[in-house]
Amino acid sequence: MRVPLDGLPERVTVYEVGPRDGLQNEKSIVPVDVKAEFITRLADAGLTTIEATSFVHPKWVPQLADAEELLGVLPRSPLNRYPVLVPNERGLDRALANGVTEIAIFGSATETFAKRNLNRTIDESLAMFEPVVRRARAEGLWVRAYVSMVCGDPWEGDVPLAQVASVARRLMDLGCSALSLGDTIGVGTPGQVTALIGEVVGAGIPLDRIGVHFHDTYGQALANTLAALRAGVTVVDASAGGLGGCPYAESATGNLATEDLVWMLDGLGVQTGVDVRKLAETSLWMADRLGRPSPSRVVQALAPKE
């Protein structure tokens, strides 16, 4: 039954990160044909924005070493967007050579994670991103900026809201088109999320350019999403079947499951364009190839009963 709540958007864009953020944390290499079929199935379920892969050096994320091969076999359609993560100018060169039109960069709200993830301070990472964004925009590319550890850091603890907003503002000032606020270790709660979005908007970043990216470590991802929607956010990152984590933050468990998100939004009468049953079938298919059950509660509930 659909029962709307006041104060929610009419439509939400689901930014699917499973093929990149989900599969990058797998211990075994997923074959490129499986990845391609996974993305094709996600698109068939109604997802229009699917982050496909990353042009990070294969030494650091070997699970995504097949980025060029994958992009070469993906079916292209004006209805689908396939952003890729680009860590530096070398990654941008590869993206441009492969006809990519949308990229993302990945920054940190904390110094410790910036050093662990990028081997740079925050200032040094921003200096690295500047020519990436400048060149990408000159080539007509859409650029998204991720800022991680927005609710807490496993080494630094609580992260001040003003610190997050400052890094977010600096990333957007580089010329980025959109921003994703990432609770990388899943420690945030709804009040914190509401306050954080207010702080970021107060720093001059419009709501229509802000997305949220929640991990479900403490079971708060859906509650935090609802808080973000009530604050005016209309873009939500999620990962089919709840795949994912972070290879540089051991306490980061799976992302918000796309099925769990869509089930909630369907019940609230918020449009997404996503068929939750087709999506659950896709996640069951992928879980079978990974050799383990999906952690998504909706996937489990919709799975055929023996």
C-alpha cells in the first residue's frame, strides 16, 4: 500500500553504484561478461544512472582492472548514464580515450582517510583533482565529487560538520557538477544527516546538486535516507543487493541496498522508475555468481521460496 508522507520529493534519482563500489570490494575477480550482464540487467530494471567502473591503477583495485574491456562491451543508450570513477589525470586520459562522458572524483573530509585512500593530504588531493576537473569540463564531461567520511572516521572519530562543508565547498569550487556526501563507515543517524545537509547548503551548495551515499553498518541507511529526503535531497546512491564496502576502511560494510531503498520509496509514493522485483531478480542472479546470499532484506523477502 502506498501512503505518502508530507515533505518528500515527488521523484528521486537512484544513483546505482553496485558495479563499481560494490564489486571493487570482492575478494575474487568477477569476469567482465558477468559485470556487463549485471549492468545490462540493472538498466533493464529501470536504473538510468549506473556507475560502471573505475580507472584506478589495477595494482590498487585489481577487481576493476578490466575497465576498458567492460566499457567496450556495454550497450550504449541515450536513456542510460555510465559514470566512471577517475582518481587522477592518468585515469582521466583513459576515460577520454574510451569515450566516457561522465566521471567522478573521490575526496575525503578527513586527513587520515585522505592519506590512507589517496596517499595525500586533503590539500594535496584537491591539487591533484584540480587539473582533472578543469580538463574534464573543458572536454564537456559531467563531473561528480564524492566526499567520504562525512559522519565519522574510524581513526579520527566524529567529524565536525563545518569541516565536511568546507571540503565539499572546495571540491565544488573546482568546477564539479554534483556532490555526493558519503557516510563511509555507516555511523550517521538522522539528526546528524539533517544538520549536515543544512551545513552544506549553508556553505553555498544548492540542494539540487547534492546526493547522499549511506552505508548500513549500524542499520541506519534507510532512516538516514529518509532524513535526507525530508531535507530536500533528491539523489540517493545505492548498491544492488547491498554489495560493497571500502577497501581502505575495514569498518565500512555494505552500501544501502537499492531494493530496500526502492521498496521504501514505492511505499511512500515517491517515483524512481525502478521495478523492484526485476531488480531483486538481478541481485539474486549476481549473488549466485558471487557464491553467497544477498544481505538485502527485500531481496531475501522476494526470493522464490523452496
